[in-house]
Amino acid sequence: MTFAVALLAAHAAWASVDFDAQVKEGLAALQRGDAARAEIALRKAVAVNPDSADAHMALALALTENHERPQALAQYKRALQLERDYVEGRKLGAAARKRGWIRRPPESWDLEQQDLALEVFNEPKAHEQEALAIDIHFPPDWRAEVSQARPDLIGSHASIVVSGGRDAFNAQDAAEWFERARAAAPERYKGYRELDLKGFARGGATGVKVLYTRRHPRFKEPLEALDVVLLKGGEYRRAVYEAPKSEFPVHLAAAEASLNTLQF
């Protein structure tokens, strides 16, 4: 073996060790809630091995925790290009255990992957985003910041998410859209309770309204979510109002007022 070949082999081995170390550090930081540190480490891992779907997926989760949603979606899409198994989520946890990056990945990673998948496969076009119309309501004594609000109480939080685009589930009506969404991400809708799954009509669209609880890694208790979906001519509009379960009764009237304004 020539010196040059030996040097290249040594560099490759070092890069592999460095890659694993950076991913391990990033996932450990993510698990303990240090998303800033996780992002730094995982960006280094992606730079060392840009063809690792697992590294891109881990970085997507760190970016999600750092409220960098557009960048998180871009990283998820790259992971999906490299490894189609990420379409169903849960793969990062298996990879982390197999490669010794972390022993027990939190279940919240699975839910975040599923959330990113739903958002990608229901991604709106720019003009469809602009066409959405909704008046957002929060309790009057709360400070509102775009689609999120909080009072002066630590830990209280409510948010509303609005999206619209092509019907990724090829549904004929809103009830069918919701059932397919629930089949695609069963953990998200695990505690759902039917409110109006028989549907309603509004502006030529069919609609459903459901209430469910879901886990989220940034909150110790489950989030209660009120979800409205409208479907019309193969296009959908969806708004979700959610808050920690113990606080949601305070928000219910505001949530109803907001979601009743959703239209095409």
C-alpha cells in the first residue's frame, strides 16, 4: 500500500468516526432539549456525509425544534430523496439504536417525522397559500405573535396552523381526506374524538371538524387540537388550533371563532 493510499484510507476512517460522533452528539443534545447545540453538531455531520439520509432527518428535527420550519422541510425532503423509508417516519430511531448513536430515542421523534411528512405531501403552492382566509382569535388578554400567543404565565401556549394545497390523499370529500390523513399518521390522531365527521358544506366545499390530543416534544402534557378541513374540487384548506390539554377549555370559544372563518 502506497503512502497516498494509506493516507486516504486513514482520512476515510477518521471521517466515518467524526460523522458518527457528530450525529451522536446532535441526537443526545436533541434528546436533552438543547436544539441549538444539536443543530450545530448535525450540520457538521451533514457536511461530512451529505449522502446520509439519517443525518438529514436528524437535522430536520433539530431545525423543527429551533422553529426553522422551511429549512426543516428542506432537510426532510433531502432525506426522503436519499431514503424513501422516511415517508412513514420512525426510521431514525431504528438507525440511532443500530449504530449506537443513542439507546432509547424518544417517541416524539416519530411524531415529528410524521408531521413533516404530512406537511410535505400536502404542500401548498404559493398562490394557494395566499388564497387562504381566516381570522385568528386568542383570549383578549394574550399577546399574539402572528399565529402563536401566550399570556404572562410560563408554559402557557396556543397556536393555530393554516395550510392549503392539492389533495394529497385523492379524497372525494373532507371526511375521506381526514380518514386517510389519520391512516397516514395514526399516532398523531390517536386520541381523536369525532365532532362532525359527517361533514358540512361551506362555499361549495365539504368540511369536517374533529377534536383530538397529540404528543409534542416541546410540551410535557398532550396538546388538545381542534382541526377543521375543507375540500373542494381536489383542493383542500385546513386549520388546526391547539393548546396544552389542561388549558384548552380556556381556548375553546376562541378556537371555534377562528376556525369558523376558514374559507376558500
